[in-house]
Amino acid sequence: MEKPRILIVEDEKKLSRVLQLELEYENYATEVAFDGKEALTQIEQNEWDLVLLDIMLPELSGLEVLRRVRRSDETTPILLLTARDQVHDKVSGLDLGANDYITKPFQIEELLARIRVHLRNPIKKQVEDENIGIGDLYVHVKSREVKRGEKQIELTPREFDLLVCLLKNKNIVLTREKLIEQVWGFDYYGDTNVVDVYIRYLRQKIDKGYERAYIRTVRGVGYTIKDLDT
């Protein structure tokens, strides 16, 4: 059976070597890129089962690499390596389409566990030719078009996926943990407050300024989108 291929993007050479040795010991095939430009070339020219991507890189930052990759590749799992104080970068990375992040310094066992999760359950964007919505809120999943009434609404990829999840489960209260599982698609090790952040973003775009708000908070439980007559 072919070994899963992992690209390690890390400019700290001692750490990249340790990661390479540990991953190869676990029977993964690895390559290393030491800066953002090299990483972008490697990702665009080769097939990878997973990418470990440091945020702080020379030439191009990890977030810029991520942004460019996600223009054409929404499915390859990308795990960000971040410093402990890079909270904004973590949120930005998830918003740009990262599947997970791990904070330095980390235990190799935790990293290996996360890698196994993503290789076992790769995030595959399903292309669905369907319309979903509620009231005057309309979503066309295939074209990723969102409208409220006649107003076109621009959403980030993560905001869109969150809205679709809520609409497909309308009138059902979803916990933060369930939303993490369905939208982010991984066994989340961090703070589930990231859901609250994205719910706030969504409300600003689809509910603010309208007489009726669709997104409801069920205190102590989670969130739901409800029909106006329920």
C-alpha cells in the first residue's frame, strides 16, 4: 500500500528534521520546504495527502500560502503550526480554509493523532446542485451564491459552510461541538468559542438591519436557524 505523502513546511531546520524523522518512523512519506515560495511550488506541482504549514515563514507567510492554495484546492488537509500568542492568525487561518492548527511547543503524539484524524476523514467538499434556504434567505450550494431578498451576500468559505450546516438542520439546535464536527470536520482540540466568532460574523452579514433575524441562540445549548413562524 502506498504511503501517505506529507509536506512539512517549516523554516526551523531542527524542528523540520525532527518532524520528518517522526513521520517517517510512522510510515509516512515526507518532503520538506523551508520557505513560503518553495512550499507553494511543492503544493502546486505535486499531490499531497496532508500539509503541515508553519505560519511564520520567509518569502511568503504561511497564511498567504494557504490563501493561494485554497483558490484552486479546497480538499487537501492543511494543518497550521502556530506560536502560542498568534490567536488572530489561528482564526484567520481557519477562515482561509485551514483544517486544524496546533500550537508550538506541542507533543508529537498530539500531532500524530491529529494527522491520523485528517487522513482517516479527509475534508472533501461535496459539489451539490441544490438550493436551500428559509424565508427570503437563499443559498445555491453549487455556485456558493447567497442572497437575502435581492441583496447578494459575500461570505468567506467557512461562513458559507456554517450557514449551509445551519440551514440543512433548520429548526434543530446544534451544539458548538456538533458545529465544529460538521463544519470544521475534525476532532477539535481547541476552544469551541471559534463557533461564537463565526456566528457573530454571519449575523452581521445575513441578519443585521433586517426586522427578523434567522439565527437564534439557545442559551446553554448552541445555535439554530428557525422558520419565522416557529
